[in-house]
Amino acid sequence: MDALTQYLLWSAFITTLTIVFLRGRSTRELTLPPGPRSLPLLGNLLELGQNPHRSLARLARTHGPVMSLKLGSIHTVVISSPSSAKELLKTKEHSISGRQVPQAIQASGHHQVSVVWLSRNQSWRYLHTLMKTHLFNAQSLNATQLLRRRKVQELVAYIKGKEEAVHIARAAFCTVLNLISTTFLSIDIADLQSESTQELKEVMQGIMEEAGKPNISDYFTFIAPIDLQGRGRRFTAHFNKLYDFFDQMIENRLADTTGEGRRTNPDILDVLLQLSREDNSKLTRRTIKSFLLDAFVAGSETSSTTLEWAMAELLRRPELMKRAREEIITVVGFEREIEESDILKLPLLQAILKETLRLHPPAPLLLPHKAEVSSRGKHGDKWLLGPEEHSGAGKCVGDRSR
């Protein structure tokens, strides 16, 4: 790129920033909650830091549970108390039914058919009803209970057989990934015994890593088409690899006209393909692939991350691990394996998981909503977990009711 081209690009960039700044001054008449003072152009971006959820909690102590921030060119309202979140998400849901879709997701086109990113339109309602009716109901969960048990047994056998240090994150990721792939596709796609990372695992981990990085195009939307950081290109490449994999699985399933690969218990792909035959105009192949992508990416990384942090907290607190072991021995004993039904009888174990999710949430911020209409409400300064109520809010102490 020659000097003249660089000069013209930077001139256009600076000119656009100036225009946005001047236009932003005209939006001050918006009725927004109070919030910290913002810098020109950048707004409050520098206040987010490396851990945005902790920074937002700190700001909420000063500015209240409902506050407004200026993130680049985007006006953002942050809700950080249970009562305010309940009021907004339940009683005023219609006013925030839109989605603020990240630039990288828009570049891939995934948001056009994803139930995660669709606004509350007719397509979203159809997919949401489909999931509740055919996929994620009590009957489906009960039908996969034996599968979940088998995958946990494989994980325990792998750890016992190693007789050396175990990479908990990798083992948990493989287990959860295989649980999802077997439930949806009736195959295992990860190998606990292999140290090499398969391409599909690398793709999903790449998506999660990219999703965790800030993207300047999300805060300065006027430069989104340029894709300065290449996030859109990388997301699209990752998504296309997953789409190719799901395409191959669908082709294999459709090509099985002899019935040799037919399962006694249909998996989720079977259910989706059957529904697409009944109403092909609504449930297309593209929608099926998008649904599979959402399930694989969201389910595998969050579950394995929570398990890894729970183990880390227990290793830091040996006395808590001892109490947890004693509880399991008392309830389950040594003669049988722990069952899912035992969880209700293990309050300390439940408390440890809740504390882990509080301290190390895999997704600390909800997916951003977009306000379609103006909304007003009442709110007060309240804490979900404040130092005036509990000591050691930054520590995992297990059952806080003690």
C-alpha cells in the first residue's frame, strides 16, 4: 500500500470519527439512566478492563444497578441487580426484543438463521417452539440419561487409568463434546486417549477464543465493513468448517436409504431431518446446521470451563474438598456409583457449583439486547451478593447458609 493510499484511508477514518463525535453530542437529549462520565470518541471503553463483569460491578456500586455507558459509538444500559433484571426481562421484554449482533457474527451470516441471534420475530418463535416441543423437553432429557452416565464413566475410567497428572480442562472438554455429538449425531468426535487435538475441537476452541476478544467494529459500527482486526474473516472461516462437517453428516444420513444406519432411538439430527421433511419451507438445511453449531459451541466450552474452575477451587480449599468427599460418602457410599438423582441429596456439592459459577461465570454477561422502543421503570440500589451481607465475597466457601 503506497503512502498516498494510506493517507487517504487515515484521512477518511479521522473524518468519520469527527462526524460521529459531533453527531454523538446531539444524542444527549436521550433519557438514559445515570452513569460515569465518558471520554470523547472512546466513551467508557477504557473502564471495562480485562474483566468487564467485575468492572461493571464496581461501577454499579457508584452509579446504581441500572446505569448507562457509552461504549465507543454505542449507548449501553447495564442492568446489574436481580430486581431490575426481572422487571426488564419479564415485564418489559417486548421493548428489548431485538439483538445487538456482533460484527463477526454478521460477517458470517449466522445471525440470519440462529435462534440465539434472531430478534423475536416469527422465525424465532417457530424455532423456539420447536426446541421446547421436540428437543429439550423432559422426555428427551430422560432418554439421554444413560448416555450421560456412560460418558461420565468413560471420563472416570480415563482418569483412574492415567496414574499421572491429568489435564482436567482437555479431558472435560472431550467428554462434554462427545456427549453432545453422541446426543445430536450418534458419534464420538473426540478421543480422550489421544493427546492430539482434532480439527473440529480446534475450530470450536478457536471460535470461543475469538468471541472472548474485543472487536473495535462492535463499538464503532461505521468501520464494521472494513473488518480492521480480521475478526469477521476468522469467524466465517471457523463457521464454514463446522458447516462443512454438518453438511457431510446430513448427506450421509440422507443417503442411508437402506436403513442400515437407522438407530433404535433416533438422535436429534434424525428428529430435525424428519421435521424438515414435514415442513421444509420453515426448517431448512441451513437452519439445521445453524442449530447444530449453536449447540456444539455453547455447550462444550461452558461446561468444561465450569468443571475446571470447580476443581481448581477445591484444590485451593482442601478442607472444602474433604467436606464434599464426606458428604458423597455419606449419601452414596462405596458400593455404587453416584447417580443424577443423588444430586438433590448433596447440598454442599450444589453450593460448590453455584459458588464456582458466581466466581468464574463462563458467560458473565448475557447476550446483548437491543431496545426497539423506549422503556421506563423503577429500580433501587440492591446487591446480589454484597460485602455487607457476606464476608469473603471473593472466595469459594461452599454453602453460604452455614
